[in-house]
Amino acid sequence: MHLIKLNATDSTNDALRILLSKNHSAKPTIVWALHQKNGKGQSGNVWTSSAGENLTFSLCIPSVTLPVDQLFELNKQVAVCLASWFLLHKIKNIYVKWPNDILSGNQKIAGILIETSVHKAVAKSIVIGIGINVNQLYFPNLPHAVSMRSITKINYDLEELLLSVTDRLIKTLSLPFKAIDDSYTNLLYGRNQKRTFRTQNNEFEGTILDVTPEGKLRIQTQNGERQFAVKELQFVHIFNQ
């Protein structure tokens, strides 16, 4: 494993991609920033993190390549891996809010952003960006955020946690993909519960069923089942970051 620690950067995903474009490495490579000044969330949102209190890092495992239509399988694998890691650290009530947030109860504790380059329908140079709220106790303007410390009352060593979670990710993602659909589906936030959703044109009520292999959310509505891609749907009355 090749670990690069930065005091600050705009985005660890961008920093890692630039690094790999200049220096190819056969080893898993991690860029970790104590302060990520312009972190990315899903669909152009911003990941906000207090300097020196949380984990913001990006990981690339060179051996991992995927057909584009299987890319969401990687997202699911990462989410399930993180969920099990949180449970090991006594963080309970862990859910995955589709498509890329990890929750403890109703509060966001981590986020995932996977970026890649595509050549001939194959995803390569896959960069997995992860933000974990660790020691931060106050989240101005983010009422639905929570940290590991606020749950367990433990002040964590960031580097120790980083090595723990990245070791688990590398071991998991270096193995052939397993059938994890059931594990991911069981972690889905709001599954089998009636929720309100918003599209570009209207709001409606529905019940989350599961996620298709391509990453679309399946929702049962009063007019039948509908499927939505990431940018087509928002949860109503829940945070976005």
C-alpha cells in the first residue's frame, strides 16, 4: 500500500487522479488529506468537513476494472464493507441511503463518491473517495450530520482509523466480487417504508423496494413500480450533502 498524507487539498479524488496520471503504481494508493477544502459529494454537491477532525481520503486499487454496467456493484461492495467496519467500532443502526451515504439512524456519518475513466465500456482508473465524520462534534448548517465521537464519546486517532478502514477495503475489493445484493438491500434506508420523493416535475409517495444492478432505485407507487437514476430523484424532508 502506498499512502500519501496531505495537510490540505481541494479534493482527494482529484489529487489522486493527478498523481496516478504522472506516476503509475501497481500497489493500492491512498491520498489522505487532513483538510479537504472543496470535497465532492454526489451530483455536484459539496462534502463539508472540519479540518483535522475527520477522515477524507481516496483509494485506487489498480487491479480493479469493471464493465460500466457493473460499476454500481462496486458502490454496493464499498457501502457494505463500510457498514460492517462501523459495526465493528460499535456504531449501531447503520443504513445506506441510496446511492452513496452511510447513516447512523437518520444522521449522515459517511459518504462515498466513485469516479472513473471509461474506455470501450470498461471502467478503469477507479478512484473511491470516502468521507467519514470521526471527531467533529458540531456541524454548522448540517443538522442531520453525526460523527463517531458524538456516538461513542471516544476521541479517535485518525491515522489508526484510516489504516483500519483502508486495510478492510483493500482486502475486500481485491477479492472477486461476491453476491452482496441481499446485504446491500437489507441496509437500504427507508426500505419497505412509505416516503415522499421529489422529481423535477412533482412530488409523490412511494415505498423503496431495492436497487437494480445498474444502480436505479425501485419504488412502488400507487400507480405501479417506477425506477429512478441518481439525478432523477430526491428524498423529501431529509438532508442532502
